[in-house]
Amino acid sequence: MSQGATPDDPSRMTLVEHLTELRARVIKCVIAVAVGMVIAFVLYPQIFDVLLAPYKAIAEDQNTIGDGKLLVLDPLEGFGVRMRLAMYGGIAIAMPVILWQIWRFVTPGLYPHEKRYAVPFVISALVLFVLGAGLAYYTLPRALDFLVRIGGDDLVTAFAPGKYFSLITYMMLAFGIGFEFPILLIFLQMAGIVSVDALRKGRRYAIVGITVLVAVITPSGDPISLLMLSVPMVLFYEASIVAGRVIDRRRARTEAW
């Protein structure tokens, strides 16, 4: 039963109705991603240049082959790279639709006055995702420089496009998802799953958990990326505690009325 619901509440849904709604929203997300993939496929040259820029930024100072160009050893790799970038780009373009569908699916479990946060939720989640992906893009040249230098001066660098683009897209995805952390914590507090006191008491464990999680989800494994993502996530954790207190005070006033 959702919060505040009664046995005669017409808004209650059966398990079959929930599954039907979930299927409908997943289909909408898939359609949005497919449309985004077509757009990203058409814009592939521009996307390619943007994602290659971090490698070119270090190529001038490193022992690289091809002046920052990528080395293709497989005749099918070019097509595979374009399709992968189209898929990642499609997900990024469809992100507003995906976030909106997620919110619409979970809102039945919230109080009526909390459902008005739909638009702020989608906008905040989208902005945080873009900020996280942007931070990953800003961090990547420094991470690449560290990874190239740590092997020694006798190594010649020649990145394959498949592995390079997988690294940068996974990095941007990991940072983008990591920046959704405060949205998740605030939602859990709104749904009554986690309390402010629990977050406050578990602060030390959370910091350790965040560090371990970031080490796992960042594909590069370098200390620069670890620091650049774990610090904002710890700050987000603290910010969610403050936001939770505000939510509790507003909820108490609403219930008092």
C-alpha cells in the first residue's frame, strides 16, 4: 500500500496493473532511446571529435602514434565504434524521457503534495547527470596522462578506438550516475525508506562505502578519477541530510494541518 492510502483508495494498483504500467513505461524509454540513437548516428562526426579531444590534449606531450589519432586493427571496428557511440548518445539524448518515466512510475508511493516535485526531480536529475558527465570529461585528460606516464617513457601509446571510447563513455556514465546520488537519497527519505538519523549515524560507513563504490565503477582505476568523483559524492551525502531535515519539517507541518 502506498503512503497515506486506504483500503478503498482507487489509486491503489494490483500487481498486474503495476507490471502493465512498468512495461508501458519501459517501452516508452526504449522508443526514446531508439530515436536518440538515430540522432546520435547522424551526429557521429561531431560526437567523435568531442570525445577524441581529451586524447589529443595529451598526445602532444606523450609518446603517441599518429598525433592523437586512434589505431584500427579490425576492419569491422569502425562500424562497431559508430554503433556504440550511437547507442551511448541515444541513451544520453533520451535521458529526460527516461527520468520522467521513472518518476511517473514511483509517484504512486508518495504523498499527494510530494508528487508536485516531478518537474524539479527530472530537471535536477538531468542537470546533475550532465554535471557528472562533464566532470568526467574534464578529468579524463589528467587521468589519461597519469595512465600513460605510469608505464614509463619506453612505451609507445596507440589507443584502439573501441577501448578508448568505451573508457570515456563508461567514465562519463559512471560520473553521471554518481551525481544522481543525492536524488536517490532524497527520494528514499521522501518514501520513508531511510531516515535522516540513519544517514547521520551511518556517515562514516557511507564515506568508506562511497570510496569503494567509486573505485569499482570508475573503469580507469586511477587515483585522480577516484578523488574527483568520491569527494562530490561525500558532499552530496551531507547535502541530502540537510535536505532530509527540511523535508521532515515540511511533512510534519502538512500532517499537522
